[in-house]
Amino acid sequence: MIELLGILLVVQGAGGLINRLAGEGHPSWFVQLRILPPQSHVIASVVLLGAGVAVLFAHQARKRRLRG
């Protein structure tokens, strides 16, 4: 379940970031692009991407620690 959350955060963050950097005007299905003001889209996308990567790395480290 934690992996799913991490993947969802990465997809939302990376997709929203690509959407904004490509200059797309439509928010598509990226949550942060729909609920936040336009000036905070890039920052929110980077934060979501970073949070997702952190969750995935922490989960992998925890799994490795429990195995041995």
C-alpha cells in the first residue's frame, strides 16, 4: 500500500511538472494543477515528486532492513 502511495505521488508530481514545463494550458488529471493557483504549480509538482521518491526509497530501505 505504501508503494502505491509513492508511485501515485511520483506520477502526479512528474506528470504535473511535465505538463507545466511543456506549457500546456489544460490541467489534465493532475490534482495539484486543478486545486492550486497557477503560480504554485511547478513548486507543488516538484514537492509531490520529491515526496513520492522519498516514500519509495524509505519503503525499500525498510524492506532491506527487515530482510537481513
